[in-house]
Amino acid sequence: MTGGDGVDDDEPAGDGPAPGWRAAARDRRVWAILAVVAFLLVCCCSAAAGTLLALSAGLFAA
């Protein structure tokens, strides 16, 4: 049955990801890029946490 907006009410709206997202998720390059970004994020966060820990411990005090 069609509502006033011309959309079929019997069809589910947005059941899953768009086909483009499914194709991108199957692409190994996308996962490689995400792995590199995650690695850099972890490295930067751990470096910042280590610097803050060292500062709080007074290791950088002159």
C-alpha cells in the first residue's frame, strides 16, 4: 500500500548498509587504511600518555 508520500509501506526502510558500504567493507585496502589509522592513533595516544606520566613523575624537571 502506498502512503501519501509515494513510499511503499510494505518495504522495510534502511534494513542494512548501502551496497557501496558493503563493497568497501570487502575491500582489503579499506581495512589496511583503517589499520594504519588505528596504529597511528594508538601510538600518538600512548606517547601523549607517557609524556604526561613522565611530567607528573617529575622526570622532565630541570
